[in-house]
Amino acid sequence: MLTAIAAVVGLAVGSFLGTLALRLPRGLPVVGGRSVCPHCGHRLTAPELVPLASWFLQRGRCRACGARLSIFYPAIELAAALVAAICINLSPAAWGVLACLAGWAALAVLARVVVGARTL
């Protein structure tokens, strides 16, 4: 049960890491400001912000304009969920939490490298 909870938390963290990787280099606000479609600027609603599930339910497309959304979004969310599930499964104590935080930090750096100057 703890592993499943960790994975769900990981999905949310992954969504935030994706936001960091995309917004920080552009000087956009990380906490404030709503998420928008990178193609048409449509402000995402709460159901469109559910990590991983919304991307699959919308078939990887914007609900407003139909443009394809990058695989980056579900990939980073899934990667963060896997990091959390593996770390907590291997060590449910404080070491597992520390390993999870280290894994997420590494994932944030990797996401930034992958994103580079590309527009997603």
C-alpha cells in the first residue's frame, strides 16, 4: 500500500518537475500562473491537469485545438512515480525518502537537459 501511495505522490512530483524544466529557463512563474497548451494557449482545467491520466484520456492531444502534446509530460510523471515506488519499496524508512528526493533531483536535472531549448 505504501508503494502505491508513493507512486501517486511521484506522479504529482513528476508533474511539478516537468513544470520546472519547462518554465524556469523561460523565466515564467513556477508556482503562480496556470498551465496552458503550448500550441494554442488554452488554459488547462482541473481534469486536464491530472498527472498521466489526462494525457492518455485526451490521447496526447490538446482538448481545445487538437494539437499533439509531447510525450515529455507523461514520461516525466511516470519516471517520478517509478522513482518513488522503487525507493519506498526498497526502504520504507527515512533512507527511502532520502533516496526518493535524490532520485527526483536527478530526474529534474535530466528533464532540464532533455528539454534544452526545445519548445514542447
